[in-house]
Amino acid sequence: MWKRILLFATLVFLAACSSQNLSLEDLETAYPETFAQQLGSLSEEKKEKLGLPEDMPFEVTQVESTVEDNRVDILYQSDGSEKAEVSTLYEPGNILQESELQVPLNSGAVAGVQEKEDHIFVEWYDGDLDVIYQLEYYGPEEERAEKAMNVANAI
């Protein structure tokens, strides 16, 4: 009896620990050369506004970031064909792309969604932070839109 309880407790603990650590601090520690180094020039205020999803619908095995002027791009990759790129545009003005499909996000923002040949593009403006978030999600075609929306809602 006790062995079963101990085994169950161990499995629950392992399941809780297996979730991905995608916070800024965790990513800076796990990917010092490809992620943290590039973000060194960003102010703390800009780092707080980064579009960092809390979860990804795939196992992230590599993260890279690039910083250009008022834009930060973060590429999350898997060992397979799935990847997601999240861009944060600071003080963007009115440069949203026009999208026929408008989808409400959990945050209350309304995102424009475009289905491209090999990915889903999602874009929305956060007026409280004065940033535009853009997401390009590449993955299996049959689940691509749903997974892209899950990532957008996790930001």
C-alpha cells in the first residue's frame, strides 16, 4: 500500500517538475549565448514587456533572440518541425497589419489572425504596455491554428 502511495506521489512530483520553464530568468540561464547575451542592451522596462509565453505546445529545445531598435524577436524551436517566433514591437504607433479574421484573446485584446502557406500569423496591440505582439507558429497543419492561439493566449 505505502509503495503505491509513494510511487503515485513520485509520479505527481515528476509531472509537476516536467513543465517547461519559459520565464525570462529561466531562459537567460538555459540559453546564455543565444538568448541572454542579446537581451543585455534592453532596459528592465522593456524586458518586463517582452512577449514570453508561459507555455508552448511542443518541447522547447532551443531559444534564440535578436534585438533591433524597438523590436525583439524570440525564436522557440523543437527537435522536430514545430517552432514559434514571438516578436515584441515597442512604441509601435499604428502599424498593425490588416486581417480579415479577428479573434478575442484571454487578455481582452483582439488579435488579427492570418493563415499563411506554412504558418499562422497572429498580431495584437497591448495598449497598457504600448507594444505590438506578433506570433508566427509553424507546426502540423491540422492543429496549427489551435496551437497558435494557445501560444498567443499564454503571452
